[in-house]
Amino acid sequence: MTTIDKKKPVLVTGGTGYLASWIVKQLLDQGFHVNTTVRNKANQQKYHHLLDMASESQGQLSIYEADLLLDHSFQEAMNDCELVIHTASPFKISGIKNADKELVQPALQGTRNVLFSANDSKSVKRVVLTSSIVAMMGDAADIHELNKGKLTETDWNTTSSVNHQPYPYSKTMAEKEAWTIVKKQNRWDLVVINPGFILGPSLSRRTDSTSIDLMIQLYSGKFKIGAPAGDHAMVDVRDVAKAHILAGFTPGASGRHLTAAHQKDFLAIAKIVKDMHPAYPVPTKHLAKWLFKLLGPFMGFSRKYVERNVGHDVVFDNSYIQKDLKMSFIPFEKTVIDHFEQLVADGLIPDKR
């Protein structure tokens, strides 16, 4: 059992990220003192939305500069913190030129840097790590081989590599490294959040989140001729943020937490928007798998990726997070609508309502 002093600052690494921004906001709204890290403190434009949130909240925000690849760079931000929420990690699934350099090493080295700083910090009692559902499986086809055909916290990704599904590989290696490091000491404990495909409104206008970029493509007509078949494990970004905070402050929380709420495909998203706003060029049918295989390489997806993911459903069991963290989830339709409205309001997709 680990009890965190709520009067102490909470460190959230990589605070400008899509998910991390929501974690910061929810903590600030609850009156916490939040320390967060950015890569370049001089570039205030990247984190101005965090400053705005802090000014409108009951909490307090402190900004620190840190780099995933620089040893000890998180040490100052961690001072006096009993809880560390480590979200910072690169997320790219296409357009990757050097997977080891762009994904694996930053994820591994960043995890090591943060956790070694936790070792050196006398105040830290708990680290909550943002992992991913892809640390449990690399391809959707993997689920067919699991016990009872459902993904759970006991599963590990064994099929990804630097050459195939490098992003899932990076998350798997980083989480395994975290569990290795925590076992070598006994002062702080580790709780892991493994989100599925994250949707929901962004707190900034940045589009370098893969989730946001895919939604912009969906509403802008890129998939008008058809969407890839196959259900994903989807979850609202606000719920994932809430899960991190619950994991931090629930004394008995332990282990990994598959954080997903809805088994849905891209057509389900498109239908919600199409029914409300027919002018948007969203897909109304699935694209034939043979055609996606043909077009996939031009869209940044290998034929092997298409073969092992398109047409395969991600079936999961989220009962553990409901039990361990008393977690409940936002309805799917609200997630889609809120996300769509934010993209229109921020001018990231045209207003055809």
C-alpha cells in the first residue's frame, strides 16, 4: 500500500503531449501543484495552453526543461515529488526512417533516465508509467492465439521487432525495462497504464499526435473510398488521464492496466459524424483487404502490417482496471462528437456543419 501526500508536487513528464496535457489539466483542476517537463522551455508557444489552464485552475504549475536522452535531466523536476507520472515517449507508426533511433532508444533511454532519477530522489514513492496496449500485442492477429481469444494484462507482445511494428516494439521494451528497474530497489513502486487507441478532444492545436492526425484524415476524405476493417480497443483521452491519476493515488493499485472501453472500428466513428453532418466525406464501407494491401505501402503501411491487422478485431477484457482503480468510461458517441467539435473549432478540419 502506497499513500501519496496530496500536498506534494506531482511530476508529469512530457506535459505538452496530447494525453499528458489532460493529466496536467485534471490535476490542476483538482488543486494539485504540478511539475511538468518540456524539451525547450524557451519555446513558450508549445506549452502556452498549459499556462492558460493553470491560470484558470485552483492548482499551481511549474515548468522544467528535460530531454529523454540526457542523463539526470529529470532530476530537478522530480525534487520533493512523491508521485511521478511518466508519459513522455515518441509515438510514430508510419514514415519511420530509423526505428531504433527514432523510437526504441528514446523510449528505452527516457524510461531509464526517469526511473534512475526516481532511484536518486529520496521523495519518490510511486511511478505511474504510460505504456500501451501494444506492449501486450503487436498485431491484431496475435489475439487469435491467446487464451480465450481476449487480450488481458497477463499478455506480452512477442511478435514485434525493429523491422516489423517498431512502435509496439519500443513500448514493449520500455515497459519491460521499467519492471526490471523497479525490482532492483524497494523504495518506490510501479503502476502501469496500457491505453488502447486514444480518441477525444485535444487541449492544444498540435497535430503531431498520430491519433489526431488519423481523425483529421478520416474527416478530410482520405478514406472516402473505404476504411480498413477491424475493431480497435478505443478509449477517451480524458479517461486515460483519469486512469493515470487514479493509479497514482489509489494506495493498493498494482500491476498493469489495460485501459480501453469500446471495441469499435473506423466506420463506427464515421457513422456518428455522418449522421449529424452529412457533408463530410467520411467512409461508408470497408475497403477490400486486397486493395488496402495494394495501397498500404503508399500510405506508410507494409503489406505484412495490413495482412496481420486489417480485418482482425482487437478483443479485450478490461475488468481489472474497473476492479483495481474503480474505473468507469465515457460513452463512445460523446468521445467522437467532442473530438470532432474540437477539430472544427480549432480549424483543423473545415466547418461543413
